[in-house]
Amino acid sequence: MLKTIPIIGLPALAACLLTATAAVAQGTLEEVIVTAEKRETTLQDTAIAVSAFTQQDLERGLINNNMDIQMAVPNMLMSKGFFTTAQISIRGIGNLAVGPASDSGTGVHFNGVYLNGSRLFETEYFDTERVEVLRGPQGTLYGRNTTAGVINVISKKAEDEFGGFIDASYGDYNYVRTRGALNIPITENIWQRFSIFYTSRDGFVDNVFTGDDIDDRDMYSVRSSTAFMFGESTEAHLTIQYFDENDNRMRGSNNYCANDPAGVLGCLPNRGQPTTESANTNGTVGGFLLDNVSAITGLNYPNETGLDSYKPNDLRKVNFDFTPKYETDETIVSLEVTHELDSMTLHSLTGWYDSSLDARNDYDMTVNTALWPTFTTYQRGPDGSSTVNYLQQNDRATTEPKQFSQEFRIASDLDGDINFMAGAFYLKYESDVHFYVYSSALSLFGETTGVPEDQWVFDNYTNDYELETWAVFGETYWDITERWEAILGLRYTDETKQSEQRTIYLTFLDGPDDLTPFKSDSDEVTGKFNLNFHLTPDIMLYGTLARSYKGGGFNPISPESPLLDPALGGEASFADFDPEFINSVEIGAKTRLLENTMQANFTAFYYDYEDLQVSKIVNQTALNENMDAEIYGMEAEILWAPTPSWNLMMNLSYLNSELGEYETFDPADPNQMGTVENIVSLGNQNNLTVGCPNGANPCPGVPVSVQGNQVPNAPEYSMYLAGSYSWFLDNGMRLDVSTSYYWQDKFYTRIYNTADDKLDSWDVWNASTTLTSPNEDWYVEAWVRNIADDDNWTGQYLQDAAVGLYRTLQLMEPRTYGATVGYRF
């Protein structure tokens, strides 16, 4: 049998292939076993919209990591978040909140273990048994923070036969990748598997200031998987994975700005894209500090207008005075124990996670050339101090999270029409989070005014953040008739978040150790009701009603913040944000057609979204708010193997999203005029003096309605097409030729839906050719990605007023090509 391979195809080619009539013997599709319902079922008998990929699927699809897999999953969008995390959206639902107490709406799991903020978004897939992506709210079995869905990466387990593989790749940008696995049956009941990958490449971005390539990669991971068999009824699988990266990965690929000549905002809003100017330093915190030092000393400490500093027009070139540094490591441990009774299965899943991150970047993303009359020495983070006579600013993000989780489940296998699954879940997560800004202007100001040296740095500090949550859950399965099945699931979740915080910049009201405690408690009952109907053995129809939620939290804000002062247009409620809820309706069909050569799955869904969590950066801190939304859409996934040689795939997605009635101010456009009229800048914050609500004066901005706007990161349409052809040669070898195409509609990155918020539609085309030996023990592959070498924007992030409100871009990788050789034994 020939397994269907999900490779993207060119639209014209795929259209021809999908309408072709094969005159030769038909191919067949293999059954795919998934654990989306925490029990083994076939993909087609699982009443959930789920996409599943084996390691072979991933390799043939040129899918190296979670960033790549988004193209093969309907209505999925993924980009690098600015604050060292991933931005994952499924059906328009992701994580628009920012701060340690915020959570992703997509539950990321490794071997079923829920991970709160892992590095899996940057680790490559290697020796993977399967990757499952569940779309839609999972309110019962997965439960915690799965309003969008679930990504579950399942590693290859140890087996009872000796074997393994090794492969090596080389490509342009000095790309080198090595992967391998070795499986050893130690005894009849103990099996061991070791896996490894290593990847390095040169940077995709040129720093014209230093002459260096930056945004390179240098990372590796090792994994140990041990299987213990205790008789015929009990087995345990222990997996330990370690990941390490040490390179100059950039937090953002580049930035854009429409220069504000008045020097109030730094960058003017709503000028469209792309605008490749630099922010006017007079509208930044550095300029504000230099103006104060000039006034105190009588010396001239000049500011850049933004037009005097060089800004490359090429998105793959930057002008940074600080080379980014990215250091992270991660250890994940999972222990699965399963015990079979006569009519019950007991399951235990224990997880441990430990990580560290230290990432440094050029804070203002430019080189200032205006020289000062004096020198100052300032700290540049852990790399020591620097003595300069111009404005230089760098930032640093650090965190060291730890997590323990435990889950117990019991599942029945009774002879009657009713079965069940019940479980309990516990998780404890701890971390310290720092976001530092080191500025030569802040050090100069401190020296001049006598500010204590330990306050010559901005530190958005979250100390001893702790998340503790537990839940009980269960599902009942009722075989009403031979064709009808009903599933009822419920989950009760209780969670507590607490920490001490400090976010003060320039006011110098608090010492570095003055921290304020915050706490958030929530508990909720969620669940689902599902009804399945098997129209024929090859056609299943299903409908699901579900309710899911994501916990609330507290903003990383200081009690002295003007955002909490009603006299300045603030509100006391800004200290916290509420949980968000989704009430969903989903109907779908899973079909096998044309004598098992075609698999066609269709889904339609509607979400009533309550209290969507949305963030904006104001006064150097995240301000998370709640608003309602409505989302509905449709998806189609079609696989077809008309002959043993042809393999075709097509995904089509439609998504409609609208925000509900809500008013809030836009930090990028405080007066809603696209100008600097009536705006006063204090460097680190902008205040509006006319048009403030409730008679406040000043205020952070005039409220604007977002009702009817699209939800961020929710393209309306997307299309994924796939095609490959296999030649079975006379000498027993097989030659596979594949081509790939993906197109994504435009979308907005913020709730305001301004011209600057819109990212245009884009597409990408990939291809590969693989020669496999007669007994499939070796293969050679040539591949090329992003053939057109397009600079596709996958995301963006609006920076704070302290650096002039420029926007940081996330870019897809440029065109890359190379070859891979592999050997299996």
C-alpha cells in the first residue's frame, strides 16, 4: 500500500491532477491511528477536526517544526511572538494577551504532557511518531487553555527490535543538519531508544553596522526513550528530552516606521506599509532624557531626527549597534504508565519541565550617530559595560520556568452500550521573568541627577510567579444504536495565579526591590456534547456543542501606574483581566470515497466568544483588556491516491470574525487623527490633552470603537494544495517528485484594523525530489523552499512609546535549497 503524503502542490498542477481520470490500478489510503480523544481511534472515527502527520509526512512535506506545520493545517496561523514566545492561532483564536499571567489558547503538549510556555515552537521535529493538531475548543479531556485547540507532539517510543536511522543535510547559508536514532532491545522486557538532532546555519539577515550575518541557528536536542514491559498487562514509557540553543536569533526580523518630523510620537500612524524610516529620537525616552540632561548641564546632547540615521530598505538588512544573543535550554520528562485490567485501563502521566532563557536585542533597532560632548558608561546586561558618547539602548529578556504535572485516568471497556473515561489533573508552574532595558541615556541621566546606580536600568520584573491548577474530568460514551453514538463530557477546573511585580520607568518612585503582590483565582465547569451518525461504514457525520475557557490574570503593572488613576483617564479595573469563554457549535463529515482512494473531511463551526483577552503596550507594560467576538467558518481536507503513483491533497479554509461592541484607545494613534495634534510626549508615555473621556486631562488617548473589526491573526481565506508523483523503476528504486503551494489571505495584527495593522496576502512554493533504494534502506533527496524568494510577513508587533512606536516584523525564511542523504537499518 502507498501511504498518502501531505505535500503542497501548485494550484494549476493540482487542479489538473484532481480532475484526472486514472486508467490504471487505484492506490489506497492507510488508516491513521490518533490519540486525540486520549484513546486510540482511527482518524476517520474521531469526531474532532484533527490533522495528523507521521515523521514520513513531515519529511516529505518539508515540515521541520511547528512554524512549518501551519500551512498543512486548515485555519492555522503561527508566527514568532515578540516576547520570546510563539503566536499560535487556530480559527482566529490564539493568545492576544501579554504578560506572565497570560496563557496561550492553544494547548501545546509533548507526549500528552501539557507545557506552559515551552520552546517546542523552535525545536525541530526529529524521530517523531506523530504530530496531532486538534482544531476547536477542547473543553473536556485537555481542558486547560485549549479554547483554540491542541498541538500534541508524540515522540517515537522504544521498540523490541534493533534498528535506527541517520541522515545528514547540507544547503545554502552553510546549512548543516544531522538527525539519528538508535533502538536497542536491552532485555526481553526493557527496550531503549536514543535520538538526536543538530542544526546550524548562517544568518538570514545582514547587519550593515558590524558587517556580520545575524539571525543564525546553532541548536541541538538529545532524547532518551525507555520502555518497560511488566508482563502482558503493564507497560511504562520514560522519555527524557534536552534541547539547547546558543546563537544570535533575532526577536524580530526587521522594523518599519513612518518618521514623525515633529518628534512627538517617534513614528506617525496610518501611513501604510512598508515605510522603512527610523523613529525620531525626540519622541522616545532616550531623547526625553537627553533633553533633561542638556537643560541641567547647559551642554548640547543632540537627538537624532530619525532621518539622519541610516535605515536599509532591504528587509533582510538591519543597522544594529548590538548583535542579538539568544541562549536557551529545555528539559522535558514524561513518564507514561498503563495497566490493563479485565475491563478497565488505568493510565498515569507524569511530566516535568525545566527551562532557561536569556535573549538580548538592540532595543531601538538603529544606530544613533549624533555625538555627545561627554562619555558615559552603562551596563549592557551580562556582557559587561560599555563607554559611549552617543545614544545606545539594548534589552534583555530572561526567565527560568519549572513545571510539574500529574494526570490519572481510568477508561472502561465494558460489553454493554455505555463506557466511560474519568480522570484528574494537577499542575504547578513557577518562574521569574525579567525584561530589562539598558540605556546610555538613562545612565547619563542618573549620573547627572544623582539617581542611585542600581536604578539605572528599567526592569519589568515578575518575581515568584506561580500557577497552581487542578481539574477533574470525564466522558461517557453511549452506543445508542449500531449507527448512533453520543458523547457527554464535563470538566471542573480550579486555578490560582500569584506573583510579585514591579514596572516602574523614569519615575524612580520604587527601589528595585519594591514589589507588589498580585493574585488571581478562578474556577469553571466546561464540557461538551457530541452526537455521531455513521451513514455508511465509510461516512460519519457528527455535531458537537462545547464550552471552553481560558483563565484570567493580572496585568504586569505597578500600583503607581497612571493607567490605574481615574484622574488621568485610567481605571482600577486595568489591574486585572477576566477569563475568556467560547461557546461553540461544530458540525462535520468524515468520509472515505472511491473505493478507499479518497478521504474527504468537512467542518463548519460557530463560536460565541466572550471576554476575548487583548493586550496593548502602554507606559512600558502590557495592558490586557476583555471584549466579545463572533467567529464562524468552514474547512475542507481532501486526500486522494487515484493510482499507486499519484498522491494529492487539498485544504480549503474560510474564516469570518467580528469583534463585539467595545471602545478603547489606540497607543499608536492617541488622538485618532493620525497626527501629533494635542499630544504631549514624556518620552516613555504619550498624553492627550484634548478630547479625553470623562473630563480627564491628560489621558492616554481618545477611545475608538472596534465593533465589527476583524479579530487579529485571522485570515479570511487560505488554501493548501499538494501533489507528488512516484516512478517505480525497473531496478526496484522509487523516484518521488513533489511540489508544494500555499496561499494565505490578508489579515490584521491588531484589533484597530488600521492600514498599518494589515499584513498583505502571501504565498509560498516548495519542491523536492527523492530517490529511494529498492529495500528503502537509503534515500537521497534534493529540496528547495520558498522558490520565489519572497519576503513574506507572517506577523508584526507594535512597540512601546519609549522607542517611538515602531513595528517589529516577523518574516518567513528566504529561499533555501539543499540535499539530504539518509540511511535506515
